[in-house]
Amino acid sequence: MPLFDLPLDRLREYRPDRDEPADFDAFWSETLAEAAEHDLAPSFTPYDLPLTAVDVYDTSFAGWAGHRINAWLIVPRGAEGPVPCVMQYIGYSGGRGFAHDHLTWPAAGLAVLVVDTRGQGAHNLTSPGATADPHGGLSPQAPGMMTRGILDPADYYYRRVFTDAVRAVEVAESHPAVDADRIVVSGGSQGGGIAQAVAALRPSVKGALVDVPFLTHFRRAVEITGRDPYQEIVRFLATQRASADTVFRTLSYFDGLNFAARGRVPALYSVAMMDDVCPPSTVFAAYNHWQGDKEITVWPWNNHEGGGGFQREEQLRYVAKLLA
Amino acid sequence: MPLFDLPLDRLREYRPDRDEPADFDAFWSETLAEAAEHDLAPSFTPYDLPLTAVDVYDTSFAGWAGHRINAWLIVPRGAEGPVPCVMQYIGYSGGRGFAHDHLTWPAAGLAVLVVDTRGQGAHNLTSPGATADPHGGLSPQAPGMMTRGILDPADYYYRRVFTDAVRAVEVAESHPAVDADRIVVSGGSQGGGIAQAVAALRPSVKGALVDVPFLTHFRRAVEITGRDPYQEIVRFLATQRASADTVFRTLSYFDGLNFAARGRVPALYSVAMMDDVCPPSTVFAAYNHWQGDKEITVWPWNNHEGGGGFQREEQLRYVAKLLA
Amino acid sequence: MPLFDLPLDRLREYRPDRDEPADFDAFWSETLAEAAEHDLAPSFTPYDLPLTAVDVYDTSFAGWAGHRINAWLIVPRGAEGPVPCVMQYIGYSGGRGFAHDHLTWPAAGLAVLVVDTRGQGAHNLTSPGATADPHGGLSPQAPGMMTRGILDPADYYYRRVFTDAVRAVEVAESHPAVDADRIVVSGGSQGGGIAQAVAALRPSVKGALVDVPFLTHFRRAVEITGRDPYQEIVRFLATQRASADTVFRTLSYFDGLNFAARGRVPALYSVAMMDDVCPPSTVFAAYNHWQGDKEITVWPWNNHEGGGGFQREEQLRYVAKLLA
Amino acid sequence: MPLFDLPLDRLREYRPDRDEPADFDAFWSETLAEAAEHDLAPSFTPYDLPLTAVDVYDTSFAGWAGHRINAWLIVPRGAEGPVPCVMQYIGYSGGRGFAHDHLTWPAAGLAVLVVDTRGQGAHNLTSPGATADPHGGLSPQAPGMMTRGILDPADYYYRRVFTDAVRAVEVAESHPAVDADRIVVSGGSQGGGIAQAVAALRPSVKGALVDVPFLTHFRRAVEITGRDPYQEIVRFLATQRASADTVFRTLSYFDGLNFAARGRVPALYSVAMMDDVCPPSTVFAAYNHWQGDKEITVWPWNNHEGGGGFQREEQLRYVAKLLA
Amino acid sequence: MPLFDLPLDRLREYRPDRDEPADFDAFWSETLAEAAEHDLAPSFTPYDLPLTAVDVYDTSFAGWAGHRINAWLIVPRGAEGPVPCVMQYIGYSGGRGFAHDHLTWPAAGLAVLVVDTRGQGAHNLTSPGATADPHGGLSPQAPGMMTRGILDPADYYYRRVFTDAVRAVEVAESHPAVDADRIVVSGGSQGGGIAQAVAALRPSVKGALVDVPFLTHFRRAVEITGRDPYQEIVRFLATQRASADTVFRTLSYFDGLNFAARGRVPALYSVAMMDDVCPPSTVFAAYNHWQGDKEITVWPWNNHEGGGGFQREEQLRYVAKLLA
Amino acid sequence: MPLFDLPLDRLREYRPDRDEPADFDAFWSETLAEAAEHDLAPSFTPYDLPLTAVDVYDTSFAGWAGHRINAWLIVPRGAEGPVPCVMQYIGYSGGRGFAHDHLTWPAAGLAVLVVDTRGQGAHNLTSPGATADPHGGLSPQAPGMMTRGILDPADYYYRRVFTDAVRAVEVAESHPAVDADRIVVSGGSQGGGIAQAVAALRPSVKGALVDVPFLTHFRRAVEITGRDPYQEIVRFLATQRASADTVFRTLSYFDGLNFAARGRVPALYSVAMMDDVCPPSTVFAAYNHWQGDKEITVWPWNNHEGGGGFQREEQLRYVAKLLA
């Protein structure tokens, strides 16, 4: 993949205007309030694996509309007192996967709560998921989840997903092994988009790890990249032609730019210069709007794999320092 | 595409055992009874196009669970008394499209009712759809509709679709311009699968036009073709590994083989010998089980385009004779 | 497909210089005069389909050099007096297809004459053709028709095609059911390019419907798109290297820009912003040169499917008003 | 490419029935007689290249219907008396290419006559051609040359090509530097198919070099391979559906099996076991029908590249022995 | 991917003849003896990551010819006495990756030694490697490693790799935290092929975990699959045509069938029925030759991803029982 | 392929700054001096082919580190006294191929020495090679040869290749049939990059023929093209992330820009405007830095096939004039 977006020096200053609906905050506070009417009802069932260093809990809780959302809670065994917890949100198409694939944070002495993305994970060979999205949306949808319910913010798929994600923080806070004051949100791609949103909607978290975030700067994204999943939106618009204004209005309630502008906790971002799934200008646009302390790792030769394991090592060091 | 399935002489005799659940008929009669609790509530809104030879009605009705399903009803203008009606079900990914694309049957003096497939049509450039599937299913799903709710017959997507399709026949019957005693079901690929099902579930129809039907002989299909949409099921099974028995049990309630074995009205089938989307053995399997009068057009050099417009001319002649 | 051409505001003003040979008009008047030496000899054979609302004629006539060209003439049955007629020219690779696929205009009370493009239609699954191009061209050709005879304007394939298309208007005019004063030319892609040419060469027509036209602004097209069919020309130039000047001289006699500059009847254009087959700048270039009354529908999220059925509805309304 | 055709031991015995029209020989003798009515009119224009070891002639002659066919005649300079000559026919899509690419036989002391295939060579980057097929065929055609005129043996493209090829032998015989009694025909793929035909139609030649021949055993070929150019025929049949019998009747006049059964001169064949363009069973079918002395080189790990330069070395040795 | 290999019931009995050179054992004992002349010289450098549950050592040692091979040794912190150790060999193209990606076995109380495959890992985005293969081979090679040195068993790439892998077991044995009597070899695909070899060459290990093994039953593999990496061999044979016998002789020293026939420790295999990279018949061929206690997990709907995390859970349970 | 690089008028002036290490000349003089310690030891074995116009020698010599490098020396038979010689270097992935494919220069009265590129040619169907690169490099490598040893100039693959190529000139000079004062270097793509280097490192040569050179202006190339082989470097950098500075430092010793700036002999270049393998700006960058007399052929409609046989004819004429 060659370079295709703005050069790095312009990216560092790229801070586009945001399209923010007047009732953005009201929309989200009402959404969360509505969700709060359902008892969180977290369940933590010990998962039977011959592991000795951690306790694994097959976890579920009542997300948006009380729908059950699955997760793994993995806690280092033998800690003295509650430990910090990392919220792990998942990239597009994946689910929570296997508990034994999420042992990095526990090996560092932290708990991790790995949260399914509702409806996803049914065809992802490496990280299967187990959670339904029982609400099918009130309009037809292109394959994938990007356009489910996209004609109305109240009906849009990511309203449910972001709400689940915020509720999941409460799940972590509720567990006796977790120190509710030291929770960090994290994720890459879709997971990064979710982490951005949760950091804005649940400002009590202590930090955010946002890698090559998706769901950010939608308008530019759909205009400069020909790859999925952003193209799901273009395919929808190519047939549901009268709906473009409606679609972009809906997306304005979910755009990472608007969440980033509300981000006040310390954040570690990453961006890849050859990323044609989540183009670097869409990432820098969010980063440059972020209000809190922030750092960004630039990977000059990478596509959407972004920082991968290299970034994970950066995160281990960043979190160690942040929570020290 | 080379030939890849059984040779034609063996296909003509290929009549595999069927996997039919004991409560197949009960399942469907209960399903339809449950749907019948919702008032059909058809609406027929004149659609404003400068057409003079037909009346076009933007139609909707209460399908499964009362969800609104969209359709086009197109009636030749100036007929004396009610006319026969062709039910047109749609191929995978498409919707009812444009009214002006469905003028063949009206030009032959019949009405046509073109029925949306719920949830589909949002990315199909030539035949967009406008109907939601508000029920999202109780398990995660692979992109596409094949695996939505596939872990339980009661929750499976095609339970809702087939029910909508049966209800649509009632919509046609209810319209004063339609002769309720002369209704023919039709469709290609997914539409052919739906037509097979409706012919079994609503045996009062007068005939069935079934082209290269999909949703038929699932087990063989997923084993011999590597193409979508059957592969959606394989991708699901590749991650939701414990669910194969459950999945095939669900599918047995929806398999075209079991509907074909209940088909008693005259039927015109078509099959394409190089069709690697709906392999010819899966089509002949259904055809050979069909109980009514039947004919099949074999297209020796075609893939899934099947008979296309050629077959449409066959159908015009077949229906003219059938209803004469 | 992302946006790749000029932004819309610049497109609206993009009116490039044209490369027009001095004898452009002479070339075409001589060409048409030469064709006129062959008796038009139209034949209208009733086509046997059980349709009751229209009369279908399997039509042919003497095109360029007297070669027989096939067409469908479809006339609404029972009209009082002659009706207007839409000329339908076909997109690249297709033929006249099936009569029952062209019932929109007849349902609106107009006749339609659907004209084969000589030599095409032999591998198009949805709209097969039945007309030969008996003249093979005096130079080798790349697969496809773009480079047949491209070394000499007199030998170029589209000289024959455009001549056939003009002659087809005479065929329509000659039929008693058609009102020769109310003929509208139409087509998409290649068909749009043909319609542009006929509107200039047969200025007695009443209007033109030009969708995402091909064969327009060749020089820019071959430089900014990597897709067929424009790339057929590039592949030819890549081997027949000494011939570039000759090739572009030939193309200047056939470039839609030069026909558009002679277009004086009312025209309805369409353009798609993500069209990388017929890039939007090549379409606007022609539109901005058009001399008559004109409107253009801009489809912001579409590729070469352009307006499809949506545009067809626009056309129905536009023609109804035009001929009112 | 894995093995996909019959195993080698069965191939060695694979000698299928041939479908031969009763008037096969009459068809060809009349065709050649008709061509003979045109004066051969060979021209040999010295081609200006700074080569010192050979004389290069830009050659042309009157092929079928007197159309000019281009060729290169390359003769080793300084030979004492006439030299043997190899006829080189070209693979599909290519033309005679560059004179300096055909120096192998001259370096071995033989002349070579490299014959354009009419209409081809306009998009082949390595071997461009320069010869037109002025006859366009009397039916529409799929892109490529396989279906040009395929509805009538008299109109079929390869009738002209094979006639040109036979006439080319006369051109070689006519040149004073060539020993008319020692002419060998050769070619790979399409060129191999042509060489087979010429060996049957011009039995005075001394031998044939036939590599991975195309145009052989059409019926089986179109059924077992999904690759071009055989697929051009399938694409034609997929739309021109009523024409299958006609098509196969036409092909029976051109099938390499029928020419091979008339081959009486010594022949060196080659075949590649993983060739999915010209499957090995189609090659062995011809080879096993060949009547003359014969050898075949089997390349077990190759696709359609066949023997390439390795086989060329085999040919050099074979011809040296043959003409010794 | 459809099913393409033998059906399961025949696979369970598929035990083909093996092609084993007479000096197979001598070859390997000499190879290992030669390697043993180099001091193993393991180094264990603590790797600085903020992990608290494990000790990570950036490890290297002298492999074949004394070349330095890199590895991660990860040991659960705080164990009482030496712990068992799992040898982890890597799939084709990958390297040892990131230490934090290999925490499953340590979380189960075992050490893990993750061994680089020399020369690989330089383009694998998820598991980069850091080890050179300083020996370039004595013949040209196709891209990839499959044909490096393939003309001579002594020069073949996998001679060095398998030797490195056996030496790595000694590295594990040498570390004080590891219980040298409880070492289990493991790997998938290429790693499974290596594990098979090590289990035969180092029979003191306690067990083997072999997933969808590569490098097994070469002759059948190259004949029935068209996918890489087996196709690297075909591409080599397609040009280095005189070398086929030499190549297969070389491969006979490295074929998993011959190692499996020497496997005497308990083994857990896995196989995927739709695996067209390492076809199921090649896997069962080895499994059916294995001499020790054995179990095999069959994944009916999977391609080369095989068992993935599901199989990893099987392995955790199997090893817990094995070492109990 | 559309145009994608700078327009021609800007290319003609594009002369970017070069990144040249201070010890560039020292590095190469030491490298060549080191190589010179090995006896050249050329061997010329007559190759048995029934060719009469040339003498073919299967040639080898001691290249870098004394490794044997293979070549073809082909000399026109019967010349009076020594003849000029063209050095032919080979494009990426190919080897010296077949002697009978290199007869153009001999037919023009010159010898040709066709030099294998070590390690390449094992999967190139048209020009197989036969030379090993016994030095495997001291770091892992991405498939292909671009990154073998890329972490150190002394270890980089092209250090060995360029040294072999310079040594090959000495081989030509050493043969009695060759006129050592009239040697011309030539090649396309990789071969062009080698020829540039040799012209700078062996300034006694009489001229250079450089077609669409690869290995030139690395930094820009990897940023603007997404195609191989330049992308091999990007894939390496995408995993070996800490090494970018090291990699570009290594490449600065091998960049064609730095060799071109030292080119003082007459040179004939070629460039293709649609070449996305070796983009035109990278070619012009070198051409514009070349210090000697120079000409460039611009192919406006070609991709990386560049001038092909057309350019070969230009070369024949250029060389004839140069050596006249």
C-alpha cells in the first residue's frame, strides 16, 4: 500500500470542523438513563480451564434494553486487594474470542474485561463471539452491522453497542476483585471507536488506549477509502438514495470526533500512515480534538494492522506509568 | 465454469432421502396460526408515476409478528373483472425494486404482487428494498441473512420470511382487482425457495414457477459449493463449532426438499447445469420430490443466471396454458 | 469506491476545449448520405408472446452498408392514433435483450424501439443481442469493440453503430403507430453516447435522455480510469505504439464532446460521482457543452450503475412534461 | 495448480470417438480451392534492422478471400542453396511479434516464416500483430475470436485462419531461399492447433511440431475447464442458447481431433499435466489419433506454459534428425 | 470451501505407503551429531516488560552450524521447583512474535519456549521473527523457504530448521526453572510438522500436540492442492524440470509420514475437513502411521485455521491429564 | 492503468536530491577489491545445441566471495577478429533462461553475455536460472530477494549481485572472441538497475542501455507504488519496525540515483508513463542525474512492459551507431 492520505506534517495539524447535533449530550444522557432502568444483573460464572494463574469468569450482564451481553472477566489469582482493570473492546466482526487469548493484562497484574460486540463474532475465525443483537433495526440493512438502523439515531446499531460498552464499565466496577477507581478503556479499530465513546460517556475512567480508531470522521472516511467496513455505508447510500442526509445526521451522534472532543482523560493513540481502512487523517482528526493529555504513536509503514503487538508493549508501559 | 456436479442422466434420478423433523407440519401450522393473530391490515396506496396502462399500488401488510412488509401491487388498467395474480418473490439480497421493472405480467393481463424480503435490499443496486426485519435474532450472525437466528427454528430468519410470503398471498386475495382463485407463486433462487415453501403452505394456489431454487438440500449444498450465500452457513459453522447439529436441525424446518415433497400444484422448474451457487443436484433433488404435475427446463451452459429472460418467456406460455 | 475525480463545484464549471476535426460535419453528412443509398427496408414481424397490452414486433432494417440490424418495436395496444416513441440504445456488451424487459415506456403510453448494437450481445447474460457486424475492420483489434477499425474514421466501428442508430430513428418514424414528430432518444453508458450522437445528427428528435454517457472525452477518460471499456483503447495503444495520433484523430470524429456541442434539443443527463467507468468529469464536460435546454441529475454515492431505476422514474416524469 | 484431469496411464490410452461431419474433406477442399482463386501475390520487403547474420523480410500474401496476411520471413544469410523452413504459427491473442524474437531456427540454419493470425495481436504486449480480419462474421460474437462466425462453418473465423495458414506454406515454398521439400509446421496452443490442421490439409510438409494444442476436442474442453479461451464458447452458449447444436456442428469442421486423424507426417507433440487451459486429455486425444510417426513430451509439473524453451531445445534436436 | 478430499470414513483408514530412504535414520543421527559439535551456548536475557506473573527471557542458542536462533522462554513466576515446558514451533512465515502473545501455558503453570524458524518472520504482521538463515542454499530458490537447498538433503532448509528445533529442546532442558523430564512439543501447520519431527528425533519428550501439520505426505499434497506453500514446490519443478526425482528424494528425508512412523509418545492431533492448505488426507496419513497413543480432533467445517482456540482448550486439558 | 505519477513536463525536470553516504565510493571500491581476491576462473563449456550460426558457451565464473555464477556466452560464428559484446542483465525473478532466446545481438554481429542473478530464476517459467546465492543473509527476509541482508550494506543481497555483474564484464573481456574495448551493459527493470550500477563501477564500458530501471529512488518508489517488488521492502518494514533508518541507509549504497550520478558513458534509457512497478518519476530521477550523453525513449501508454521489442529495435540502432 503506498501513502495515499495527507503527509505527516499536515496530519499533525489536521483538526477539521465537527458536525455535532445540538442535542448530542441530551441524546446520550437519555440513552444511558433509559438503559439504567434495567438492572445490570452481572453474572460471573467460573470457566473451567486448567489455568492456575488467573481466575476466568464467563461473564454476562444486561446491556441496552436489558439484552444479555457476554464478556470474559479475567483476574490475576492471588492478588492482595482489588486490582486495576482494562476494558477490552473488540475490532469489527470479532467477538470476545477465547479467554486464554487475553492474558496479557492479567500477567501484568491487572484484570481485563473483554466485552462482546452484540451481533458480531459469528464468522470470525480467531475471535468468535457469543452475543446476539435481538433488535433487528427498523430499516433494511447492508450486510455487516454498519447500517443496521442507520435511519434514526435512536434505532442505530451503535447506540446499543456504545451503551453496552458503558454498562460493561459498571460490570467491572461491581466486581470485588476490581478497583473501580482504576479502570482503563482500550481497543483497536472498532474497539478504538468504542473506547473513545466510553471515555467521553463515562469520564470516571482513568485513561484510554485508542488504536487506529474506526467510527471516526465518517464523512471524510467514506469519501477517501474504498474499503470495508466504511464502504458498507456507501453501498447503503448507493441504493437508499434519498437517505443521505438522514444517514449523516444519524452518524453525527456516533462520530468519534464528537466523542474525542469530550475526552478529558489521558489517552494513548496509535495511527498507521498506510492504513486505508481507517485512514490516518480520520485518526489525527480525532486525536487533535482530544482534550486530555495525549500521546500518539505513528507507524509509518503499516496498514490497518497498526501497531499490533508493538503497540501493546507501548500500552503496557503507558498503563504501568499511568497507574503507578 | 466447467461442469462439476452429477451428469444429467443421474440428476434426473437423483432423489435423496430427506431429513424431516417429526413436527414439521405442526411447526408451520402453529407459525401461521400465530401470525394470523395479527390483522393483515393491507394498505394499497396509489403510486404516482405517469403510467397509463397499469395501476401501481405501494402496498404493505402485517407479516410475521405484525411487522409491516412492503410490496408492489401492479394491476392492468381497464380489465373487466378480477384478474389472476402472480406472486413474485425476490432473489437473495434484493428487494421489490422499482414498480416499472415488473410490468411483464401486467402486460399479459395478470396482476403481480412483488414482495420485499424483510431486511434485504439495502445494498442491491438494481432492486432496492424497503422493509426491515425488526427481529434481530437471538444469536450472533454472519454477515448476510442466512444465519440470523439459526440456532432455533422458532427464531430463524426464514421462518419470518416464509410467513410473510404466505401472508402476501392473502394480501393478493384480498384485493378486489385480483381473482383469488387464480394465484401463481414464482421466484428464482431465494425467490424460488420461497415459492416452493408457499406452494406447500398455501396449497390453494394454482401453480408454482420455481427457477434455480436456493434454500434447498442444505446439507449437500454446503458440502459441494464454495460460493455464497450457502457459504454463509459454513462460515458460521467454522466459528460456532458446537452448533452444527443444532444448525442442521433448524434448517430441516426450512429445507426446500421438505416443501417440495408437499408440493401438489402444477410446477414449472428450471435448472442450470453449470450453476455453482445453487448446484443442479440440489435443484433436481427438490424437483424429483415434487408431488404435483411438473416440468423442468434444463439450461446446459448456464451458471446461476439460469434461464433468465428465456425462462420468463417459458413462464408466460406456461401460465397462459395453466390458467386458460 | 471513493471519490477520485474533480469535486462537484469544479465539475459544474468544467468545460474543456474540444478536439474537433475541420471536416467533422462533412464526415457525418457523407456517412449518412452513403447509408441512405440503401433502402431502409424495415420489417415488423409480430412476435408471439401471450401479451395483451402491447404489440411486439421483431423488427429489422438496413443499417450501415445495408447490413440488417435487429430491434424490438413495442407499441401499446389500443391507442387512438400514433403515439410518441422512445429510442432505446444499449449499454456496452448488451443487445436488445427480451421484449418483455422493455415495457416501461409502453405502460406510459409510448412506443419504444430497442435497437441492437451490431456485433454485441453475444455474451451478455441479461440482454442478449442478435445482430452481426459483418465488417471486421481493416486492422487487428483488441477484444471488445472499442478498437475495431480504429486506425481510420471511415473504418471505425462506431461509424457503423451511430449510422445504424440514426437509421433506426427513421424506422420509428416509418411505422404508422408512431408519431414521427415526437421521438426521444435515450440510453445509458454506451447507449448514452449513442443518444448524444443521434441527437446531433438527427436534430428533428424532440429530446434526449443521456445517462452516464460513454464514448465521451476520450483523451481524459483513458488517462484517469483504469477500467474497461476505455482501457481497451489503452491496451491497443500499448502494442500498436506508432498509432496514437491516428487513434485520437479517429476518436475525434466520435467524441461525445463534439456531438454535445451540437445538441440543441432539451436533454436530461445523469452523472454518478463515484463512477470510475465513465468518470464524472467526462460527463460534465459533455453536459457543459450541450447547447439546448438541459438538466442533470447528480448521484453522489453511485458508481457506473448511475441512476438506474431512480433515473428511469425521473425520465418518465421528464418525458411526460416534455411531450405534454 | 493441482492435477485435475485423467491420470497419465489412462491418458496414454485415451482415444475418444470423434464427431466428424460427412463432408469434412469436401468442406476443406472447396475452401482451399476457393482461396486458390486469389493470386497468392507474396511480397518480401527487406526490413531495415542492423542485423548481419540474417535477412529479414516483412512479408505479406493473399490469404482467405485475398485478404493481406502479414508475416516475417527470416533467412540465414550466406547459405549455399535453399534451406529448410519452419512455419511458425502463433498462440492465441498474439501476432508475429518482432523479427528479432524469431532467430532460433535461422541460427540453426533454417528459414522461419512467422505468420500473423488475422485480427489478433492488437493487445499482446510481447508479440504484437499487424493483420486485420476484414470479415466480421455474420452473427454477434463474444469478445475474443472464438465465436466470430461460429453459427456457420463457412463463416467461422478459423476457416479463414486455417486457410491463411495453408496459403502461408505456399508462400514459403515460393521463396527462392527456401527448400520447398523441407517444410515443417509448428506452433504452441492455438499455433499447435493450426499446425495440426495444416499438416492434414497440406500433407506435403515434412513434419509437425505441436505443443499443448488448442482448438482440439472442443466438447470435452468446454466441459472440464473454466478458463479462457475455451470459455469464450461457453459464454456465447450461455446467451445464444438455441445455438448449441449449431455451434458444435461448426466446431466439428475445425476440431483438432479430426485433423489429427489425418496427420501422416512425423510429429513431435508436447503436453503439460497441470494445463487447465488446454487440458491434457484433449491433447492426448489428438495425439492418440495421429496416424504418422509420433513422439510426445510429457511435462508433469507444468500448466499451459507447457514445455517452453525446454521443448524448443527438443524441437531443435528433433528437426535436425528429421531433416538430416 | 467445499469438501474436496476423501470422505471421513475413508480418511480414518487412509494409511499410504511411505517413501523412506534407506539411510533416513543415519542421515538424521549424523545431522544431529554434527550440530552437537557446536556448544549449545544458550543465553537467557530478562526482557523488560511490566509483567508480574511471569519471567520473560529473550533467549538464543546455537542451532545448526552454530547459527544463533532466537526464542522466548516464559516461566510462571513463583513456582515451587521446576515446571513442565511446552515447546512451541511456529507456522509458516511467522516468527516467535511477541512474548505477551504466549501466556497461555504459563497461566496454566507451565513454561513455554517459543522458537523462531530461521529466515522467517520478516513479513508476518502478527508474529514477527528475528532469526536469520545465514546459509542461502546451493541452488536458486522460489520465493518462500520451501525450495531453499531442495536439490540435496544435506543442503535443504528444513534440515537446519529441524535441527534447530531439536536443539531447542536441549535449551529448555538446560534451564533450571524447567523440568527436563516433562517437555511437550507442539505446533500447528509448519509448527506441527516440526513437532512431529522433533518427537521422532528426540524421543525423550513426553508428548506431542500436532495441529493440521504441514510438511507431510509431500507427493499427494502437491498433486491435490493448488495453494501455497506446497505450491512453492510445484513452481520450482515447473522451471527446474530435470530435478523432480532429486526433489522428491530430498523431501523423503523430511516427510512427516516418516517421522510419524517413528512417533511413540502420546499425541493429540487435529485435522480440518475443508483444509486446502494441508489437505485432510495428508494429515490422516501421518496420524494413521503414528505409533504411540493418539487422539485426533476432527473439525468438519474448517479450512486451515483448523481448531484454533478451540483446539488450544483441548490441548490444555490433554496436557493437564498427560502430566498429571 | 491510468496515469498516476507526475505529468511529463514535470518529469523532464524532476531531479531530486540524492541521499548518498559519505563512504559510497569507498564501500564499492573495497567491495570490488575484496571480490578481486578470488580468481575469476571463467569457464566456457560449449553447449550442445544444433545451432550453426553461433557458438554457445555454458559459462561460469567466480562472483562475490568466489561463488560460481552462471551465464551464457553466445558468439557469432565465423567473425573475423574479436567482436563487441553486450552484457545482458536480467529482470527480477528471472535467470539467464535459454541460450536460444538471446540471439538478437549475435545476429547483429555482437557477442552477448547473459548473466544469472544469483538465487533467482527458480520459479520463472520463461527464463529459468541456475545460480545459487549461498549466502543467506544475517537477518530474516521477506519472500523475494529485496530484503535479504537489508540491515547492513555489507550483507545486502545486491552487494553480491552488483559485484557479480561487474565481474561478469571481466569475464567478457577475458574471452578471445570478445573485443574488450567495446562492451555495452544492458538490462530492463532489475537488469536496468544492475546496468546503471555496472556503468558507474566499471567506467571502461562503452555505453549503457537502461530500460525502466528498478532499484532506483527507493524512498519515493516505496511511497507511491503498491506493487511488488518494491512492496517487499514495505512488508519488511511493516514488521521489522525499528529498522527503517537502517534499511534506508543500506539502500543508499545501492540506489540507482547514486550510480546514475556517476554514469559518464553514453546511455539510452526508456521509461513508461503508466508503469506502476517502476514509476516514471523514479526513472527520470536517475536519467536526469546521469552525467554522460543520454537519450530517453518515452512510452506514453505502457506499464512495466516498457518498450519491449520496440525498444530492442531502438537499441540495435543505437548500438550500431555507438560502435560504428
